[in-house]
Amino acid sequence: MPTYLLLLAAVTTVMPACQRDGVTGANDVSREPAAVLRRGNGGDPQSLDPSKAEDVHAFNVLGDLYEGLVALDAKGRVIPGVAESWEVSDDGRSYTFHLNASARWSDGATVRAEHFLAGFERTLTPATGSPYGFLLHPIRNAAEVARGELPLSALGIAAPDPRTLTIELQAPAPHLLSVLAMPVAFPLRPGALADVDQFSDPQNFIGNGPFLLEEWQPGSRIRLRKNPRYRDAQSVRIEVVEYYPIKDLLTELNMYRAGELDITATVPGANVKNLRSTRESELHIAPSLGIYYLAFDLSEPPLDDVALRQALTMAIDRDSLVEIIGRGEQPAYGLVPGGVTGYEPARFGWSKLADAQRQAEAQRIYAGSAYSRAGPLHLKLTYDAGDIHEKIALAVSSMWRDVLGIDVELDKREWKYFLATRDNREEWQIMRFAWSGDYDHPSTFTGILHSASPQNLPGYDSPRYDALLDEAVTTNDPVERAQLFASAEAVMLDDYPVAPLYFYVSKHLVNPSVQGFHDNVLDQHPSRFLQIKTGSSRP
């Protein structure tokens, strides 16, 4: 899951009945009902349209508002959702899902198989422009439909009856179930594309998940209320969930300390050491499927030179970077983090060199280019405003200057301008970015550098890399498949289209009154599985 979007949307008007229960001011939380869960969300969703959402802020909320054929439990594991059961063919290419008869939309209508078909079709319709639609490309003809080469009727999905959905794949895709838990695979309610905004307007919202959209004030909060028509409503212990789009990490920490938040989106790196000693039982730091990296513009000189990209990548001291951040992150010498089930990631061959050896090799490679300390290379590093990004940019530019003598221009941009710049390589040479895995499988990382991926920031185009990835998804043998992914990753690392910097860890503060919070590599914590301990002294 890759990127953090903080764009503001128009303020949504809410009905008077949707006001906070008994709250007279922003800091007056004393009369909040015990079943209100207050969560930091790091920023506002760019969109609450399941087909168009692309940021973690949206995914957190959408996971409470809708339910797919399958869902994720409190530990990030796939469990039945609207589909109470399913079968997979022996060759791994055919799935048959059987829908739970009790599944309802919030207006009382039954969730039907054709609603899932409609959701898939909308995500894959070219005009929708779904940024995550590529995750559905393992489905037969999905890629061709998304490119407008085939009609929707060619899509390998069918609803033979209201409670049965079949999905045919191009090739085995063992990660399919994890993808089906994501917003791109959520059902589409009939009428959702009418003139009214059924996705983000609380007055018109209709969902099928554990919670309903009650209020959205961009820049302030998103408020959800328990859905009484949810198929498993009796197991949902939280009555109200409030998401706060707090960008400033220290502000979020202070709100938590003041009792205004129950769960933080993250924790400031500078405060981790102190929190380990003062709030050890409340601090959750765990491995996470995420990578922070630098993308090179491969389309023009000087960064079309693979040797130069290698020298730049080797000159970076990753151990020093993670010390600067100070939050437990791990140095990255490859694209896929450790912890992916059944996968041994590829790593740069020089990853275990001592610092002096690594720097000397970077200098040797750089000496073979057209640049030197007397005639240094000039580069521009583009990044978005934010304390961590600023520290990383300053540190990396200093390493390049000290080790190679390179002159680096730092190009800091506000987030919305940064995003616009990302899509136009003419405006940047090196750009910082990050990617969070959407499911527990190497393809969630290797796929972003496939030549056909819309997430391919550097414009990497390697027929050999693509062929290995394509071959990996055609085999049903898990060991052979993992080897093919690792071979593809090794090919990509030898081409240096990106410079991996570090792998993420998840960091949260969780109020002791909150029960049911479990660390997991996907960092998914659905509100449905959380509850407030009865009789807690929570503010």
C-alpha cells in the first residue's frame, strides 16, 4: 500500500442528527460514550470511492465501510467476508464463491453476486482510471478490458445466480484472496453512480460493511457509526469510529497523551526512545510490508547510465539513515522486505561489504563516468515536505557529496504539487517515494516495477524482468514460483532503477482500554475487531 495522500476535498454537509454526542468543544471528550473509538489517520483520504482510492488514509476507512468477498481479521489473515465459502480448482485458475444469505446493504437490500460483478467491471473500465485496478489483472482478460482492447463481457467473472460468483484466472494467483479483501474488489451498490454522491456524502451513503459514513469534514475528522444491518452486527462492539487526519506527528502524539485519541497512526521517531520507557505497554512497533526508496529517471541522461545509478546507490549509508530516523526501520538492500511468507528476497551483492569497501567501490565505479570532483555531476532530488523526508534528503545528498563529490539540488514540494510532479518525469531526476505492500506476497512489490504497472515511477522497462514475473504467475508450484520472483528481483537490482533505502516498521500507540489490537505485517486493524474495555478509566 503504497503512498500517503493529503489532498483536501470539499466539506461535506451533515445532518443535524449526526453531531457528536454531547460534545461541546474540540477538547471536551469527557462525555463521549465508551463505545467511541478515536483513531489517528495520518491524513484525509483523496477519495472514498473504492475503485479510485489509492492511499492508506482511504483504505483504513473503506475497510470499515464495506466488505468484500473475503476480509482480513485482526491479525491480517484472510477470512470469509460476504462469501461464506469458496472452492478453488485443482489447477488454481478457477474460484467459485458462495455468498452469505444474510449479507445486506445498509438500506436493507440483499448483497447479490451481480453487485460484485458490477464492482469489478467498474474498477476495470478504462474511463474509471482505477489506480489499483492492475491488482485484478490476474483475472482472465482483465488487463485487456482495462486497456479498452476487449469489452466488459469478455471479463472472466460471472454471476450464475444471486449467491454464486465465479472468477476465472489467466494463470494461478495464490495472492488473489488477499486482493479480494481490498477496496478495488468491493461490491457496487445499484444506483451508486447516479447523480448523488453515494460514496462520500453521508446523507446518501449506502455500504455493506460494519460501519456507516455519518460525517466527513476534510481536515477535521471522519465519523462512522455502527451499521445495524451488517451481516455480523452482533459481534461489532464499537458504536462509533472517528478518524482524525492529523499530519503533524507531534500533534497526534500530544492528542494521544491528552486522551483525545485511542490509537495513533504512527509515532514520531524522536519520541520512540522515551515512549519505550514511559509507555512500553502502549507502544506497538512491529515489522511491516513497506519500503522507502529513491526512483531514478531512466528516460534521459545522466541517469540512463546504469553504472552511475549503481555508484549513487552504493554511496548511501543505510545504517546511518535508520539511525537518523530512529524508529526501528531496517536498512533495505532489495525491493521485497523480509517477512513475506515463503519467500527469500534477493539482495544487492555488495550488501555485506564494510562501509569503507562499499564507499571505495562506489568511487571506483563513479570514476569511470564522465564526472569527477573537479567536474562534478549535478543532480536534483525531489521530495515532499515533512520532517522525515527532509532528514532523508539532507542525509543522502550529504553522502553523495562526501563520497562522490556530487552537487545535489534539493527540490522540496508540498504534497499535492509533489504528486503532480511524480507523473511528469521532465520535472524531476531523482524522487523519493514509498510503497506499502497490499498483501502478503512478493508480487505486491515486484509488480510495481513491471513495465505495464502504473506505479512504475522510474519507467523501468526490462523484457527479462517482465518475462520472469509473467512466468512466475503461470506456475502453480509455490517453490518454483518463489524462485522466479527472486530471480526477477535480482535482475531488477542489477539494473538499479531504484535505490532502496529502508524497510518500514509499523508504529502505534494504543490506549490500554482498547482490546483486540494485534500487530501484523500488513498493519491492518479493522475497527470491527476492536472494543473498549468495560469500566476503563479512558478520558
